[in-house]
Amino acid sequence: MNQILLADNRSTELEIWIPPQSGRVMRFAARELASYLRKMCGAEFPVVTEPSGKKSIRLAAGTEEASGKDRFELNIAGDGITIDASSPRAALYGVYELLETAGCAFVEPGIETVPFRTRLELPVLRKQYEAAFELRNIFREQIIPDKHAVYRGLEPGHHLPQIDWMAKRKLNHYNFYIDYDRYDLWEKHKSSILDAFLDRGFRLEVCHHSIGYFFPPDEPHDYGDFGPSTYYAMHPGWYKDGQVRIELPEVRKILCERYLAYVRNNPELDMVGLWPGDSSMPPPDAEMNVADGYLDFWNEIAGALASEFPGKRLSIIAYIDLLSPPKKLRGADNEQLWFCPIRTNYHYSMPDLPYNAKFLDDMAGWIRKMPPGRVNVFDYFGWQPPLIPLSRLVQRTLSAYRALGAGGAYGWCGFTYNLMGADCRWAKELYAYANMLWNPDCDIETQERVWANGVFGAAAPEILEFFDILRIEHGHLAEEGLAAMKPWIPLSLFKRLAPVLAKARKKAEGEGAVRRIDLLEQLAANAACSRIYSDKRGMPSLLDSL
């Protein structure tokens, strides 16, 4: 038997079986499967915890929740279907893989394809899946410096579809990344979306440049309402060159107490960051380099965290002066490092440009000093000029991360509430990136075709032609030399792109597709204007900048 019949004429003989002791993630996975199968064929698939003897779709899972790479086996046989996973979260990913095998496509937040068939059959298949990286994430950032400003970053209307899409793309890590030390905003607003995270088994983190949250220098920056005990006016000696002096025992004591209290008050969090301010970082100890000085501090905090919360991790950072790895100390077992090469030139892959490759050397140094799999890379897509054809460049970069032993990668889409980037500028790249975080060797052309068909429908061929022209021209310009952050689309290229988009607009079906074509045209036009402006100002070429 080469196929299994799931349903015929809105009727099914199959049931969905989960173990009697299943928790919320496994129960959610079963509900998701039943819901989508009903949409696909009109049949009701009952969820049971005791087998009745019928054919079944069986969900089974281990308990590897806290660590380890997500993995599952999908076995489609003539007498039933089994998803055997390392954890309930991985079982959920197996459900989405099964649905994609049946023809579904989860393209963007709020955009998915669910085909309807009166007779739903699937071919026999047995395949194992394992994530390349332990932590996989795409995240946004907002800047909210005013205590009294209205914060809308976690409003369910726009954020629940993003959370849902992340899970469907097997992104297992969610980072509440908020500028200006605003850890208070998670506590104030998490209730509206927390169930969505817990249902999907996300590993949750709150982090940013955050020592200032726990150690505010004045009342306007006292977002946690700690009071004046740490204000600069009372203790100027606790501050130096814009940073808190974490080498001082009295400073460490206050930071440790307040940090642990935050972890205590937010038990859903797996990781909480404790990062210095976003500026130059003087060495805390004259006998050590900057990284060793901060690692000495972090290891003390990590020890206190491990004593009270053995399963949680302290999030630390390698950034600016901290990019150079430590020489004397090693990271504690419960630390998770963000490696943040903010000056990377994204016109090129990491291994293919000597300027970029030096960051890989620093990363390798940190990997040697941290527990296995505890270095994760911050990919700064949100800083980049729009429409850089990142996917193939990032594929080579992710392969380099994996070869070095990185534990994960986080794609930042920019200062926006839109997970696809402002004006959806990185939608194609981030769809492919999400898939590459699971498997860096996936076929990029297939990923781009699925995305284009899902978003643009009948206009997909012209959209893919648009991006092919961009990719080929970018390759030619990169050979000549492109500076980091520099707008790159010349006016001559925009003139070639505009007719392609005009053809796409004629074929587009629906206002949504037309709007997205308009956004692409606006992005390309603005990029060409920015290139003209930057050329007139005499911005350097790549060769001049090295």
C-alpha cells in the first residue's frame, strides 16, 4: 500500500491519539492537527487518549524541553501515521510538517494556503528531522524611552499571528527585545499573549542592554521603580564612562538581588539578559581584558541563578569591546551568549569576505570558552539597505556558524512591529531564513517559490523574476565592491525592475497582492534615490572602507 486514505467525502475512519498524561503543548498539537484536517477535507478527526482500535494519527513525545535540538520522525504508513518526537514542542513541529506534506503552506503571519480536497490521501513516507541549531528565532525591536508612552508591541491583534507563524516555521525561541531597559513592559503586557507561547512550547527570553534597568541612574530611567538608592546623584563612584561599575562588590550585590527577583516574578522565562549599556565598555579589571572582566561578574550572577533556578540561563553578550573573547575565564554552564557582530557587511557572506571572516574568528574564540552550543549569533538584517538578496549569502553564513559549533542564530527584522520588517522588506529572506535555521542545506529556490506563490498568487513568476534581476545585479556590483550599510540599487536597475512589477500588478488577484507589489516598487524606488544621494555625498566604496 503506497498511500493512506485520511478522509473521503467529508468522512474519516482515523482518530488522533495522544498519551493520557499529555500536557498543554501536546494537547495543542492535537487540536491544531484536527483543526487543519477539518479545513482540508471537512471531516472531524476525534482526539483520543485511549486507542479504540481504529487507524490513528499517533503523537508521541519525550521530555527534552529544557535543552537539546528539536527532532522528530514522521512515519506515514498504510495502517496509520506516527509522529515520534523528542519533546511535545517537536511533536507540534511534526504536525506542521505533516500538514505541509499534505499541501499546506505557512508563508507569513496571517498568510497561509490550506487546500480543500474531498478525498484526502497521503503517500507513504518515513523521514527523520532534526534542527541544525538548538535556538532559532526571528525578532523585532521597539524603542520606548518614555515611562508614560503607550506600548503596543504585544497587542494580540498583530502579535498572535506572528507567534503562530513562528511556531509553524519551527522557530522555538522567542525574545522580548526591548530598548531603553524596559524590562517592565514584559511584566505589564505579557498576559495578553502568554498562553500562545506556552501552548506552542516556546523558550522565552527577555533581554537587551539591561544593567541599567536593575541599576537605574536617575528617576526618569527608573522603570522598575526601585527608588534612588542607585542614582548617580547619590553614588557617582558607582558609574564610569557611561557604564555601571560591575567590579564593585556593593554594585554586584544590588544587581544580583534585583536580577533574581525579576526571574522569580516571571517564572515563564527560560532566559533573562544582564547586558551592559550600549556604548564603549572599559575593562572592569585592569588585570583582565574586557570580556574576562565581565565574565567574572556574569559567572557570579550565574552561580546565584543556578542555586535558586537550576534550569534557567543567564543571557550575556559579546558586543563592541566584548567581541574579543576572554583569555582567562570560561563561561558558566547556565550562561547563554549573544554574539553580536554589528559591523558585518551583509553584502557578502561571513566566510567569503576577509573583513567579515574576522568576526568568525572572534566567535570561534568565544565558542571555545563557553559550554557547547551556548553561543548564538545576532544577524542584523534590520540595519541593512532594503532588497539585498540575502538568502544565498546567509545560507553560506549559517553553514559556517554550524561548522564552528554555534548553538543558534537570531534574525533581527528591525525597529518595527512587523516581523517581516518595515513594509515587509525582508519577507522573502526571513521565510527562507526560518527554514535554513532548521536546515541550512534546504533548497533556496523551493523556499522562494513557496513564498511567492503564497503571497502573490498568479503574479508569483513576475515577482521571482524581479528578485532574480536583483540577485544577479547585486552579484556584479559585489564583485566591484560594496560598502557595509551603503544603498546599492542604481537608478538604471530600478528602471529595469519597474516594468517587471507592472506586469506583476496586471496579473495580481486581490488587493493584498497589489499592495505588496506597490510596497516592493516603493522600496526599490527609495533605494535608488538613496543611492543617488549617498553617491553625491561621496560615501566610500568597500575597498576604501577596509
